[in-house]
Amino acid sequence: MTEALRDQFGRSIEYLRISVTDRCNFRCLYCMPAGGLQWLPKAEILTYEEIAEAVGQLAPLGLRRLRITGGEPTIRPDLQQLVAQLRAVPGIEDIALSTNGVRLEALGPELRAAGLDRVNISADSLRADRIAAISRRNLGFDPVRAATAAEQCGLDPIKINVVVMRGVNDDEVEDFARLTIDHPWHVRFIELMPVGDMRELTWEHVVPSDEVLARIRRLGALEPSAGPARGNGPAAYYALPGARGSVGVITPMTHTYCGSCNRVRLTADGRLRTCLFGDHEVDLRTPLRGGEPLEPYFRRALAEKPREHALLQMKVGGLKALSQVGG
């Protein structure tokens, strides 16, 4: 029997986040510089077939859950082809997508048909003018419409991720929380992570999760909730009285959750990153393209996976922007 995938601290690794592109149709304040970045050359980006091959080699070792990220993954052409290839890998139980939601209405049905299970939508405002200001793009995005479209095509659970920024969008916390009363959606409030070149936003813009929950309690008593049936990850969930959905908080700044980390990340150019904000990476593209087995490289990476990130010490593992690794 193949030995289960565990890191040096005994944490079981069953979850891989796969970045399929470093590009995005947004330039969100906390995620990417206004002028973009120096994009990866096409030849350096893994093909869908290479990604599927990597997953096919890792699944027998205990890999069970996948998340497709970017940049913005839906701007890479024919994404449904990758979903179908990943769905065909024996042992893979769950495939999720993280997206800004702009193209979800158009692509949701075919992604679902290809085998996508669920979706996380990044939405930092419910106001059109503010969405345009935060994303620095005016693409007519409506998060409620996008989430409704995802629900209608059978994606479940639907999570809406809100990065809370003091003085930018923190006055909308209650409005987002109200969505969970009438909709079976899970709204997660994420503490801002000041990273790399994103120095327009600093510690002064961080809103602690305890303050977020205090604001939501103005709407009613909060009870601990199991949250969505799948993919709870690092969030702690609560529910308002009679709500169909839940609210969650993700706390990388005030309460780290590294002790239960079960994930690693595959960058668009084929590097295995064992911690979002760590320095440690292992090149999988070279052995993959050279026809070598990936298991030794993967196990070596896990043996060096750090205990926790050093974000509180403002060490971000060389990241210039969160968009480089898909969060």
C-alpha cells in the first residue's frame, strides 16, 4: 500500500490548488498592481494535459481535492477541457473553481457539465461603482447575478469571498451578511493580507475578524454553523437566525490556521509551492516534461513544507502580488 502524503509535521496533504494562468481581467487593489505584472511566457505555462498528468500521478498518493485558480482562471481558453480531464482522474473526489465571477454566467453551465462541483466567487462590494474602483476595471460585474447563475446551473456549495478593507468596503459587511438569509450561499469575510507591491493597503486597512462578527451581530444572534457540506477549509462559520446560508471568517492576520493546513499549490509555470507565503518551491515542470516520476519530488517538497507562514513578520515568500499564486 502506498504511504499517505504527509508533511514533516504529520499533516495529511490531500488538497492541491492549481493556478492555470497568472493573468487577470481585474486589477484588484490587494491582489495585483494597476499596471499588471510581467506575464509568464506561454511556453513556460503548463498545458492542460501536463496538469492532468501531474494530478494523475499524485492522486494514487492520496490527493483527493482540487481547486482551479489563477490569476483569473476563466480567461484561459477552453477551461472546461481541463475540468473534464481532471474529472476523469481516478480518486479525485472534488473539483472547485475560484473566480472573480465575471464570466461565470456564460461559462458556468459548460463547466458544470464537464464535472466542476463548486465555486468560490471573489466579490468585494455589492455596489457597481465600488466594484469598478476596487477592481480598477469596469466590466459590469454583479456578484449577486453571478452567484444566482452558479446556483441555477447546479454548482454547490457557492461561496462568496469578501476581502474586508477599512475605509474601502467595510461598511458593506452587513449587506453581504444579509445575502445568507435568503440564499443558500456562504459569505466568507477574509482579513486583508498586505503583500509585496500592494503597499496602497497597509495594516491600517486590516479589519480583524472579531470586529466583522460584531458588526454582523447587529442583524441578529450568531450561532456556530457547520457551514458548507464540502470544502470548509480555514473558515470558521456562523449563521444568522433562520438563514439559509452562513457567514464565515478567514483570519490569516489575527488567528493563523496553519496547524491544520492540508494544501499545496501548483503555479501556472509548474512550481509546487508548499506555503502561500513561504519561500519554498519545488520545480515539477522539468521532471514532468522529462518523463520522470513526480512522486519523489512531491515527497521531498512535503518534507520541507514549513510549519506556518511568516506573514505577520511581513515575509511573503518573494511574492509581488497574490495573483501570482491564486491565493
